[in-house]
Amino acid sequence: MAPTRTETTPTIHKVTVEILDSCKGCGLCLLTCSAKALVAAPSRPPKILTQNCTGCLDCVDVCPAGSISFYYEAPKEKEPRGKGCLQ
Ligand code: SF4
Ligand code: SF4
């Protein structure tokens, strides 16, 4: 099963990052990430340091295997405060 990580970053409310097992280990994403948010993981797809990720998606564009996907989750609506009566 593909590794999936769900993390919170300072610049994006919530992002789920998938680096699929189709990763060929070419290292292009590591070289492309100017935020140093990707690190090599021996015998595995790269590990993402979400606290560094700016969400630029350069790694998605450069991956020749199409192995990186990002899913953004919209911030939740704030709950109304207290209880009210509309009558
Ligand atoms: S989205 Fe940008 S900052 Fe985040 S891991 Fe990919 S290349 Fe790095
Ligand atoms: S660019 Fe794609 S195939 Fe290459 S190491 Fe990164 S995730 Fe794997």
C-alpha cells in the first residue's frame, strides 16, 4: 500500500502528501525542492518535512513517474458562537 502522510504546515492549512510506490528513486524532487522539504529515505520514497513545505508543487511537476500528489483541505467553517433564537 502506498505511504500516505497527513500533516499540517504553517502556510497551508492542511495537506495530504502522497509519494507512491511507483517512485523510481531518481532524486529529481530532492534537487528541485528549494525549501529543503524533501529528504532521501533509503530504499523508500523521499520523506517530506511538511514544516518546511511551501506548497509550490515543483516536486509534482518534476517527478517523471507522476508519483507525488498533494491534496489540500479547505479550512473548516467556524462554528457559530452560542445558541440563538430566530423568532
Ligand atoms: S511542494 Fe515545493 S516546497 Fe513542498 S516538497 Fe514539493 S518542491 Fe518542496
Ligand atoms: S522525482 Fe518522483 S520518482 Fe524521482 S525520487 Fe522524487 S518521487 Fe521518486
